[in-house]
Amino acid sequence: MFEAAGVAIFALTGALVAARKGMDPFGFILLATVTGVGGGTLRDVLLGRGIFWVRDPSDVIVCTVVALGCWALAYLKPGVLEGWAGRKLLIWADAAGLSLFAVIGTLKGLDAAVPVLSAIALGAMTGTFGGILRDILAGDRPMVLWSRDFYVTAATAGAGTTALLTGLGLPGPIVMLGGFAACFGLRAGSLLFGWSFPSLPGKPAD
């Protein structure tokens, strides 16, 4: 259920980008699906396990439904998913998807008995990879490269918190909530308050 929510939210971000680019329904489906399952695909490949959406296509169906729903809305109400409101929805949905998948990827790694640091890296990659594919395919600058915003840092914080709380033996819901809060909180602080690392000497902020 937790992973399905992450897939749906990330699929929504792909569909929002497709709306901004004026794509056809198949473009919506492609971007939504690549974004929704991209991070989990990389995770499963690195873990050497069967890729989750190949074994069970329900997540691809979720992405398709989200994509077609957004396309229908964009078709019936032109501009509703674009502009300032659409951009804000994209950024915050991406932050939520990033946080969910950072937690999921870490837990999957720990369940596979990989070293803790490897599980944290898997969590960070699971959280970021789908969005990177989305932005590259759409011809945009990936959010991970936006100035000095906390993005990979936020995903790593969420993954690290998840691993720490798991190691402390806390219940699953507390682990997931704590990991999500760490990632989403850091990403939100970066978006709302400009939290970031200092610029390198002689390098102006973007």
C-alpha cells in the first residue's frame, strides 16, 4: 500500500510534466509510468531480484489510470494543470514521492540483508531516479540539479532515518513515518525557506 501510494504520486508528477509539454495521451502514460516505476526498477535491478512491475503489472495500471485521468482533465479544462498552480503541485507531489520512495527503497534493501550503508544508498536512488528519468525525457533540467536545493540530501536523510529507526527496533509505522518526515521536512525547508548548503567560494548561487 505504501509503495502503491508512492507510485501513484510520482506518476502524477510525470502526468503534470506531460500536461505542461502538451503531450498526447500516450506521452502522458509514458512519463507517468517511467516516473512511477523508475526508482523501484533501479532498486530491484541492483538487488538482483525480479522487477516488481514485471511480476505484477498493477503498478503500471495505476500509472496509466493516473495519466489518463490527468490527460482528460487537461483536455476538458485546458490550462488547469499548467501555470503556477500546476508547477506548485508538481514540486510538492515530487517531494512526497521522493520521501515515500526513499523510505521504501531503504526498507527493501534492509529486507534483502544488504549492509546498512548500501540500503541507505538504495533508498536515495529509489527516491530520485524516477524524477530524473521524467525530467530528462521531458527535456527539463532534473530537479536533483536545481541550484543547491536539498534533494538527494533530503532523500539520504530520509533513508538514513529509516535505517536508524529500524536498527532501534521501532514498529514499522513509526519507522516509515520518521523516515518520511525527515526527507519531506528537509525538502520542504529547502523549498519554503531556502535551506541549502553554502555556495562554493567564487561560485554565485543560481
